[in-house]
Amino acid sequence: MTFVSVALTVAHAVAHAVAHAVAHAEVIAVGSAMVQDAVMTAPAIPSRPTAVVTGASSGIGAATARRLAAEGFDVIAAARRTDQLDAVVADIAADGGTAQAVRCDVTSDESVAQLAAAVPGPLTLLVNNAGGALGLDPVETGSIDEWRWMYEVNVLGTVRVTQALLPALERSGAGTVVVVSSTAGLIVYEGGGGYTAAKHGQTAVAETLRLELCGRPVRVIEIDPGMVKTDEFSLHRFRGDAARAAAVYEGVREPLVAEDVADCIAWCATRPHHVNVDRLVVRPLAQAAQHKVHRG
Ligand SMILES: NC(=O)c1ccc[n+]([C@@H]2O[C@H](COP(=O)([O-])OP(=O)(O)OC[C@H]3O[C@@H](n4cnc5c(N)ncnc54)[C@H](OP(=O)(O)O)[C@@H]3O)[C@@H](O)[C@H]2O)c1
């Protein structure tokens, strides 16, 4: 049984006991003001915790949505491609979990406001995962449009969604914001200027937010994966060039997969709430550093 499901089982047991006691009191002392007060003030039976995952239509986001549902969260899976979101939600339902798909473009104020409106009550967990890279050109010749896209999605998308959902996170009394940045947010590499600038920006947002929220019941966790072999990340980066995308992982024994990162996110998010994993850096064994990859 997972940490969350143990906590939920205990919470439900306590809530049911309270509800039972209140119902019993009603039977034995109907009309008494004391019982009426008890009924009025009895806590509602707590529902399952809710998690929002952005970029849940593929890769790390989809794996995280599935994993969090298995951990006992009601998952709101957000991204632009609803057909892929629907498939993730169907998988979760088939495994006995609960999830709903919400179409959301993190670069749009209106779309993010609709996501916030879809959150039914207090929010326990927000995973800011939507993001990605475009191109591998030097700074000298990099496309301004590609740089803009990377900044819009990775940095401003994280800020926009976090701003919209912070009130619901705070209402939970024990909220968690996860920011999926990257080892590209900690170090630079040639050709990576646009992506490393954006991921450094996203990392700066996570660090700043943690300082600003100190004393309030919302913790901030940054996850920095190294090389993760997902179906779309490199394909998207190289605008559909499958050979170039495959070359990224060529000869690398066991690159990380989406489920490895989802495992890290779930572990951090299910620690007791006073435990704040500030930053978790995770790479495949074959990647000792950004530039040091064993192939062959
Ligand atoms: N793969 C790696 O090696 C690696 C390493 C370190 C960090 N990361 C980070 O991990 C995250 C997930 O990467 P991944 O490997 O899982 O890549 P992926 O499969 O390409 O996933 C990217 C996700 O972001 C969503 N997205 C893109 N633009 C969006 C927008 N405007 N609004 C809402 N959602 C948007 C996409 O969904 P839609 O297109 O349906 O909107 C998709 O679900 C990214 O932030 C990436 O930078 C990846």
C-alpha cells in the first residue's frame, strides 16, 4: 500500500468514525441543540487528493499522471492534444484510478483560467511538466522564434499555471508544486543556448517561488532529469527528423525512461509535507555529466 493510500485509508476511517458518531448521536438525542451543532460542524468526509499534471499527453507527463493515479490521486491531465489525453485517462480508469482530461495551452491566459476552473476544490499537487526543446543551433544563428517558444512554454507556462493554481494549493493546507526543469537548467552546452536559457529560467522560478512561499503551506520541488528517452522530446526538438532524434540515444545503455522520472516525482510528492526535497537531479548511469555519456 502506498503512502498516500495509507494516509487516505486512515483519513477515511477517522472521517467515517466521526460521521458514524454524529449519526448515532442524532438517533439518541434528536432535537438536541448539541447534536445539531455537532451535525453543523462535523467535518466532511475528505475526498482523495487532487493532482494537476501539465503536458500529460505524452512522455514524462503521461507517465506521471498514471503513477499519481496509482498512488491514490484524482488526476487532472492537461495538455493541448485531447485525443492523447483521453487515451491516458482511459488507461488510468482501466487500472482502477480516477482522472479527467482538460485541454490546456499553458501559453494562454484564457486556457489556463479554464484549467483552474476545472479544479474542483483544494489542490494537493501541481506538476509543471509541459515544456520542451526546439533546435540545436548555436546562439549566433539560433532562431528567435524557437527561443521564444521555449521561453513561453517552459518558463512563462510554469509561472502562468502556478499563479492560477496557487490559491487552490494553499487551500489544501499542504500543497506541493513540482517544477520539471532539467540538468539543462544547471549547466550549458554548445547548441543548447535556447533550451538551457529557458531551463535556467524555469529553475530560477522554482528557487524564487520557494523563498517567497516560505511560511505558507506550499512546498516547491524541482526535478532535473538528464537524458530521458521519451517518444516525442527529441523528435519535436528536431522537427520530426527521426534519424537525428534516434542518434541522441544511440549506443546509450538504458537511458532513463518516462516512468523513471515519474517515480522520482511521485516519491518527492508523497514524502511527509514538512520534508521538502528542493531539487532532485536524476540521470542514467551511462551519463556521468551533461557532456560525459558512455556509448557502446
Ligand atoms: N526527455 C528528456 O530528455 C528530458 C530531460 C530533462 C527534462 N525534460 C523535460 O521534461 C518535460 C517533459 O518532457 P518529455 O520528454 O516528456 O517530452 P514530450 O513527450 O515532448 O512532452 C512534452 C509535453 O508538453 C506538452 N506541451 C507542449 N507545449 C504545450 C503547451 N503550450 N501547453 C500545454 N502543454 C504543452 C505536450 O503536450 P501537447 O503537445 O499535447 O500540448 C507534451 O505532453 C519537459 O519540460 C522537458 O523539457 C525532458
